[in-house]
Amino acid sequence: MLSTVLAGSPDAIWCWRADGRITQWNPAAERLFGYAADEIIGHSLLDLIPHQKRSAAEDVIDSVSAGASYGQFETIRVGKDGTLVAVELTVSPLRDQKGAIIGGATFCRDIRERKGVADSLSRTIRELGTLFHLTERLQAAKSAQEVYEAALEAITEALGCERASILLFDSASVMRFVAWKDISEQYRKAVDGHSPWTPDTSDAVPIFVADIRDTNEPEALKKVIENEGIRGLAFIPLVVSGHVVGKFMTYYRQPHKFSEREAG
């Protein structure tokens, strides 16, 4: 009966002994995590758990072995290839014919799609709120500086970065800082005038730098950027009537892989 349930379940299920060793592993678990049954049976449950969560998992194993159950909690598990999988687990004790607890059973549902939709909706709501707040501030702005400050706040909120700046070409066609957030004077002076575009550029596209160390920029410039505590950054052209008038910059303390959403 148990074998039939395991084989037919659309959700991943595995059974384990009180010492945390896996004893049964169904086809859905194979598909979800990439381990064939003969690869994982006999191995510890901890092989499926990120290192930082293993202490908590050991507590769950002990509690279930003592008779506790856990219903529908969200967590992360690790596939054979190292992929992190968002899952919802239900964990119950297993008993022998005499009622003694001999281990546990874990019922696991893949919730990556659900989490992805929820995260996307959450981001959209935040971005709409940011846009609404920016519109209010722009309507109330009485100076260019107030416009810049409102734009910086919107940029950092929407893109999840701590620091940003706005630069515009001056009358001599030199790119100058006009507003910034958490960027030092020393850094501003060191990179003042630097721009990948000129005012005549008509086809400027954003430039995303995941890690300044991987670029072909001069070593002196890379050192200046790293000394400011910057590894990832983006150059976003500000375009009026088809020509570049300036740029805004976003900065990240760690290497940052820009998503399609950010690039869009």
C-alpha cells in the first residue's frame, strides 16, 4: 500500500529512520531533486539541506522521532546539482505495527512557481508605490535639486540598491555629478567627467557591470571604484530628443548579476 502511494504521488515523498537516514524515495522526489532512489537511499536527510539550516533540521528530526509532527512549512532544499528549491514540507512520524516510532515521512511540494508569482506581484506593488510617490514629489518640487533627490529615492527603492547618482553634461560637454546618495567626495572627484557616451550619442544603451574586477577598465580606475566599496554598477543613459544628456548610476557593494527585469 505504501509503495503504491509513494509511486503515484505528484508530490515528492521520502521516508527516513530515526537517525535521519533515508529509506524510501519516490519518483516525484527523483524528478524534483535529481537523485535516483539508489543514489540517495541510505544517505542522510542533511544532504538535502543547506548548511545554514542543518542545525534546525536536526532539531526537527529529533522532535519527529519523539512523536511531533510539522504541517506545511516553507523552507529550502538542495538538489543534486546544487540548485536551491523552494518547497513546502509536511513531516510526520512513522510507527511500526506496535505503535513505536521508527522514523519519519516527509511530504514535499515544489512552490517555486508560486513563490515566483508572489515575489513578482510584491515587486510590482512596491514599484507602483515608488512611482506614485515619485510623481507626487515631482509635482511638488520647486527646484532641480528636489527633482534629483526624488529621482534618486525612486531609483534606489525600485532597484534595491543602497547608492546611486545622477550626472549631466555641462556646457562644456563634460559629465558632472548633480546629485548622489552615499557616494564620497573623493570618489566623485576621481571619476568626474568619465562617461561611455558623448552628447552626440544617439543610440546609447544601458551598460551593466556585474563585477568591476572582470572589466577591461584601467587598473587605476578599477582601484578607485573598489576603494569606494563598489563591485557591481550600472550606467543608465538619460536621453532627451534622441540624444544623451546625462546618466544615472546604481552601485552595489557585492558583485551583482543584473536580472532581465532590472535590465528592462
